[in-house]
Amino acid sequence: MNMHVVHDGSPHEPPLLLIHGSGASGASWAPIVPALAAHRHVIRVDLPGCGQSPPVGSATVPEQAGRVAALLDDLGLRRVAVAGHSSGGYVAVSLAEQRPDLVSRLALISTGPSLDAFLPEPPVLKLLLGPPLGRMLWALRSDAMIRRGITATAARPVDIPAAWVADMHGLQYRTFRTITRHATEFLRERAVPVRMKALDLKGLVIFGDADPRWDPASAHDYESTAGVRVEMLAGVGHLPMLEAPGETSRLLLAGTA
């Protein structure tokens, strides 16, 4: 498949696939990759239209998951632990729905369980992302504007990977809006905890108790699913891998073993 892929760690270790959220790229995982790669074969993908992967004609959540499945087939990988951040968690869940033979465990980080849990966007994101000004401002984004938009979802000071900022410059406004619309459609069709109950997979949910995008209390909606453990990170917002990289990597290693 024509998707950018980065491998870290030994190919002889258990595979762990990392799927980024809307508008991000594989570079968004950089702060936790060294700790993960010491014990896992870490595979990071740039979803279509994000990072260094070219856009495609259609990119619903199931279609993105289908492309990830084809990639894993090409790599000859089976029984892969899959972690998704934010809307990347929807792709991870859809992958498990379509190809249960490929997925051994699921880990969802800051992945909203339902549309009811969505919080009003921070003002800076409304300005940068929404019509009518969003499209015009998108073309004028500086590194500082991109960093400001990302940090608006954090509760702690964070160091944004330079590669992530660079990747954001290549993301088209139309692509971003399309991805977010499809994520909403995926949730509208069926809530994530309901989907996970049908999968009968062991899972891990990591949520910051100061997440400004999703109601942190909604993380407990996942507790109704047998085999799913919920971990709340104190004082952490929407970006646990940047805000609490040590704790996040420790939880991921334990939860995907």
C-alpha cells in the first residue's frame, strides 16, 4: 500500500502498530517510541493524506482500516497489538472489526467513546479549523500557529516534535475536514464501547482527566466492556504521549503484552 511506514525496534519482538489521530502523523508518537522500541517491533503509519502519505479519493474510517489491513498483509504481520490515539482509535477498532485475525489487543488513547462525550472546541481551534476563516488561515499557518493549535489540547506544557509540525504543513485543509467528518460518522453509527463488546478483545483505554476535547468521565463508559482496563492520568489533557510519555509508554507495554 502507498502509505508511509516507519519501523523501530527489533523485528523479532512482538509487533505494536501505532495509529495517529486526525490531522496528525506517525511523528506524533515520537516521545514514547524509544521506550516502546526497547521491547516491541514498533510500526508507525501515516494514514492517507497525512504526514508523508499521499491523499486518496475516499477515506472513511472503515476504508482507512482496510488500507491498514492491506499494509499489514504486505508486511506479513499477524496478531498485532494496535494502539490508536484520538480518532486513530476508531481506525484501530474498525481494523479489528474487519480483520480479527490481524489484531491481538487494542489500546485506545484519548479516544472519545461517543458523540455525547465531545466537548466544545477550544477557541483557537475553532478559529484555525472551522469555516469561514479556517480555510484562509490554513494556508497561512506558521510553525508557531501549528504548535499553538496542538498545545491547545494539552493540559501540561509539551514539546511538539519538529517532524510533526513539518508534517502538518503538508496536510490539506480539505483532507483534515474530511477525516474529522468521517470520524463523526463512525461514532454516529455506533459507540466505541458497543463495538468493543462485540469484538471480545482485551483492551486498554488511557485517558487524561483534564482532556479538553472529550469529557474525561466518559472514559468510564469503556468499563462496561469485559476485558477492557481504563487508566486515568492525573493532570493530563488530550496528548498523553507528549504530556506523560513515561507513564503512557509503561501502560502501553503492560497493556499490549
